[in-house]
Amino acid sequence: MQTGICLFLALAAAAETRAAEGWTRFRGPNGSGIAEAADLPVQWAEKDYKWRVKLPGVGHSSPVIWGDKLFLTSGDPKTARRFVLCLKTSDGSTLWQREYESKKHEMNESNSYGTSTPAVDGERVYAYWTTPDEVTLLALTHDGKDSWRRGFGPFASEHGGGTSPIVFEDLVIVSHDTESKSSLFALNRTTGETVWEIKRPKTDVENRASYSTPMVYQPEGGSPQVIFTSRAWGLTAVDPKAGKVAWELRDAFPARCVGSPILAGGLLIAACGTTEPQQVTAVRPPSTNAQAKIAYTVTKYAPYVPTPIAKDDLVFLWGDSGRLACIRAATGEQVWKQRLEEEFYGSPVRVGDRLYCISKKGEVFAIAAGDKYALLGRNPLGEASFATPAVAGRVMYLRTFSHLISIGGK
């Protein structure tokens, strides 16, 4: 009996370790983009890759990792066929590949049929894609077998889809903010059945389709809240257990939300934009007897597509046009600014005290995450990229349009 208990505890600890070392959603742990693999290089050459593999189709999604398995989505630009892949993290070999017929449609020229990042837990991987006729959320087991499939009706947007699902406890949560009917959904992760749906109120606000991926906020002494951002409904906090809006701050964003929210200095921070204006909004969540309030906004050096990232009391704004800024999380005060001669769609990740971000041309910039600007390395990948790096088990995974690269872990 004692041996059985010890074995159970050992297996549970191993499972916790695999989860802790994993990268289970867009931008990793709770969307923070933060990992602690201290020995990753800042400068490398092609000979330093652990492996580099060709992918079917093309795409801009990021890989997600659970234990020794890596999951990724892609799409065929000629047919709109969607791919869900599982690779072995040690050598990049394909463990399985599933293909799904889809429908070609108009979208932004910078979008793809493989843009949304999947989410993964200990049993399943959840892949998401859109067409104008229907949104699809697909659950597969870790060995590639169908678990369940759900549709959410039309996705109305000239730009195509871009948000990604997240897993919170026993729920798979999806933002379905479109230019038409919109809702927030939570599904039972085992069965795919709807646990709750929050229908968005009607509005005439333009650019209400959101491409942002939600995060979980834990108020001190309170229940968890899932944070959604959108142009039309601002910052929305949902109680995931009750399936009800806990609070909402309208008019938080003057433009479309593409980047995702983060937590820094006790504030919820998110960006919005079009060509102009672009703005970062920092919101102070409500206490028991108060309402949510805007703490400050930043318009200079604000990103549109890339998501901000934090370290201690600093927030780093990595702009689409290569304009970088470091601000104080509590006040928005600018600490430094810098201009890179590149453009970016992928978001930065932080590994210890370094930031990594891939330019649209496919060059990985490594920059010090500190109160003084320092360029640590520039690393061309040989192909364009709109993707965000993933980090797990002291290894970084870099996705270009049609390849996946593994670096580190030596």
C-alpha cells in the first residue's frame, strides 16, 4: 500500500514538472510570454540548431508543448486545408499529422490559414480556425484521435481570424468577437459541451472583431477572472465558474485589439491600433468597493499587433514598425526608447533577463530586458516569420512561414 502511494505521488510530481516545463497556449504561461531557461544563446548560426524541419503548408501560429510532444497548426494557401501536427521535441520527427478540408476565403494579406495557436492540456490539444461561414474548435487526443468538434457560427471580418483558445481548469475558453453577432464561450474540455455563453450586447462600434487571446487574472482574496479585450466592449472580466461578467470597462480602446492583455505592476495592460491610432491602456482592476479605472495610456511607441511583455517593474513595448520602448509598469513613464530597422508581427518572449522577438523578415532579435537598451544578438532564420517563439525545457522553438527550428538545450 505504501509503495502504491509513493508511486502515485511520484507520477503526480512528474506530471506537474512536465506541465511546468510546457508551453501550453499562445505566449506560454497565462499568456505572459515568460520562461526561465537561463542558458539559451543570444547569438547563433545554422550549425547550432538542434533541428530544423519543413512543415506542411504555411502559417503564423506558435507551437505548444506538453512533455516530449509539440503541437502546431498550419494551412495550405491554395486549398485552405488545415493541418494539425504533433512532433517529437527531441528531434522534430512527426509523430502524427491530421488534415481537414476547409474553405478558401478573403482575408488580410498578412493572415494565413494557420494563424491561431492551439492550446494543450494533459489529455488533449485544441485547435481553432475560422471561415466566414463557421468557426471551428477541434479537440484531439495526444495520439491524434478525434475527441470532439464544435462550431460557433460565422466569423464576420474582412481580415480573417486570429484569436487563440485557452484552457482554464476544466474549461476551454474562446473569444468569438466578430463584426456581427459576438459571444464569449466556455466549453467542457472533456466533452466539448457548452458550459456558458455570454452574448455580447449589440453595438454600432466599428472594428469590433477582436484578435486578442484572453488571460486569467487572480484578484487578491477573490475568485479568478478571465480578461478579454476588444474595441467595442473594452476590457471585460468574466467569472469563469459562474459564466457571468464580473466587471467591464468600456471605451478602454480607441481602435482594434490584436495583441493580448498582460498583468504588470498590479495593472492590466493591453494595446490596440490600426495604422493610426495605436495606444497602450493600463487599467487598475476594481477593488471590492471601487470600479475599474484607466491608470494611464501610452500612444508614442505603442504596438498594434505584438503583445507587450513585463519584467519586474518594467514593461517593454515592441512595436510593429520596430519602435521599442521601455516604460514603468506603475506609471507609464518612459525609461528608454530605440528604433530597429525591421518590422514585426510576432510578439516578444522573455527568457530570464533577455527578450526575443522575430522580425517579419525572419531575424531573431535578442535584447536585454533591463532599464538600459542593449542589443545582444541578431539571428537570421532564412525565411520570413510572423510567429511568436515558444520556450520549454530549456529549448526555444522558432516558427517561420514553412519551417520549425529548435535551438538550445545543450
